[in-house]
Amino acid sequence: MSNLLRTLALLVVAAWPAALLGRWLGGWVPGAALALLAVAAAFRYCSPVVLRLYRAREVDARDAPHLLAMVRELARRADVPVPRVYLLDEAAPNAFVTGCHARCASLVLTRGILHLLDERELRAVLAHEFAHVLRGDMLPASLAAAAGGVLAAAAQAGYAQVSEDAATGAGPWAAPLWLLLAPLVALLVRMGGSAGKEFAADRLGARLCGDPEAMARALRQLRPRADRQGLFALAARYPAGAQLMFDEPLARRGMSRLFRTHPPRGARLRALRELARAARSTKDSAAAVLEQPLER
């Protein structure tokens, strides 16, 4: 399914309840007005909702000058506006990008990924996220993540009980309510993301940074580190946002299997290694390869 179809489907999901409410209150005119309002709100607030749910804190040049310089360089290479950069106080290493279009993109990284990866690996991960911006993956993924996150927050399910020692902190009614809402949230997740877009972002991101080997190394490191540090707590609490992440943040067992949108890590690593072999065998210089037009 294309990003346009995904976006239209998600906007219909957002508009339909509002239209029915307006129809019940006063007819088709109020229904249409509420539907348009719901669509406008979905466009305007999907990214702020995601950032709020994940407790993202914006960083500036005083906090991380080297990181922001790297982001600016990749934005210039991708020919997109420089995104705002946010940090999550999470030990589990991961990254994602959210927003309704390239001009309002927000790049989010966890504390864990900054501590784990070296400069080349981090640049490759950032390039993957810029690839999502170039491909237009952000809007449907952000819409799905925001809608699913709001549902999860409303249920107060705190979906942190994905490992035996995690504590939900939810009330006695929250777990049954989450069980009812989880299939709907999973449907939103599937509408907003797919395994195919991760393969495509890996390919485009590898071309953008010119270093598929570094992207493969980064991907290979993330899961073992995440396992030692515990699961991504906020991703577990709001699993609809899992589709946004560079790497799958949830354990693939129990109910978390409903929210799988990433391809197996092994398949991604094999594809990146093939790209690396192709890059090594090319007769063009590295500079010439980097100057080739990027295909979305």
C-alpha cells in the first residue's frame, strides 16, 4: 500500500467518528464540519502528540553541537529542511522521525543510542531516518502512532508488562480494556507502517550516508544492548509508535506480536551486506557515488 493510500485510510478513520457525531447532533452540515476539523487536527497535532507521549526533550547547539552538525550535513545532502532534534531519556537504543511533512520533521533519539554507537554508525542511523522523510513515510506512521497512543493512554493500560519483571502501574480495569483496544491499535499500526518501507529506507539511507556497512553494524548492536538494558519502556506503554523506530523496540512474544511492522533483523542485515558488497565492487570513486541523485 502506498503512503498516500495509508494516509487517506487513516484520515478516514479519524474523520468518520466525528462525522457520525455531527450527523447525530444536527445533520450532515455539522457532520462534515466536524469531519474536516478532525482531519485538520490529525494533520496539525499528530507529531506533537507523539513527542508528548514519548516525553521528548528538544536539544540545541549547546547540548549536542556535534550531533546537530551531523544532522545539518545530512539534511543538506538530502536537500530537506533541517529537522528539530529531540532526546528521550531511555537506556534502550533507538531513533525515529515524526511529522506531517519535511518542513516540520522532528528527529528523536534515545540516550542509549548516543552512548552505544560510534560516529559512523550514528550517522548511518540518522540517514535511515532522513530516508523516511524523503520517502514520505512520516505522515501515515505519525498519524497511526498518535491515534494508537491516544487510545492506549485513554485505556491507561501502560503496556509495560511485556516482560516478566515489568510493572504496568495500571488500575485493575486497565488490562481488560487494553485487551479490547489492542486489536484496533494494531490495525492502526499496520495501516501506518510496513516491513517494506524499512527495507526501502535502509537502501536509501545507505546511499545517503554512503556507508551501508556502518548501518549494518548499528543494526546488529541495537538488540543485544536493548536486551541487557530492558525493553523500551515508553514504546511498550504506547506500542503504536513501535513502527516509527529504527529497530523493533518490542519483544516478539505475547500481545506485542500484534504490533510487528519491522522485517526480521537478519533479513535487513543481509540486504545491507549486499549493498556494501556492491559499493565495494563499483568502479566509481566514493565521491562520485555520493554525488549520484537519490531515488526515493
